[in-house]
Amino acid sequence: MGRSADGRAEAPFRKSSHSQPNQGECLEVADLPGVHAVRDTRNRRAGALLFVSAEWHALLAALRAPGSAGPDHG
């Protein structure tokens, strides 16, 4: 785990498997104990959205549901 400019520990972010790098729609995800973080690859300094595990799994289920605007249905 790296350190930010102000010395805080940085989460091990990875590019989302649904990111579209050539379309400017890149997200990074970090899986931490009990929390999942999402941030914009192009604007990392804006911070990250944090989801507790139950929220994260509910979000993924909603995005994968038929009729959603999620990455598999968009």
C-alpha cells in the first residue's frame, strides 16, 4: 500500500473490469476489509465513494439486474 502526498496510506486501487479507457469512462476499485472504494481514474484527487459490503453487493446486484442501465445491459 502506497502513501499519498499528505502521508496517508493509499488503498490498492485497480481498474474496474467495466472501464472504457478509450471513452474516458475509467473507474478504479479498491476492496478493503468491510469496505469497497470507487474513484474516477481521471480525477483521483476528488476522493472516493465508500460502500460497506452490504451496500456494495446491493449496488452490483442492481446493476446486473435485467432492465438496468448497468454495464452488462447499457
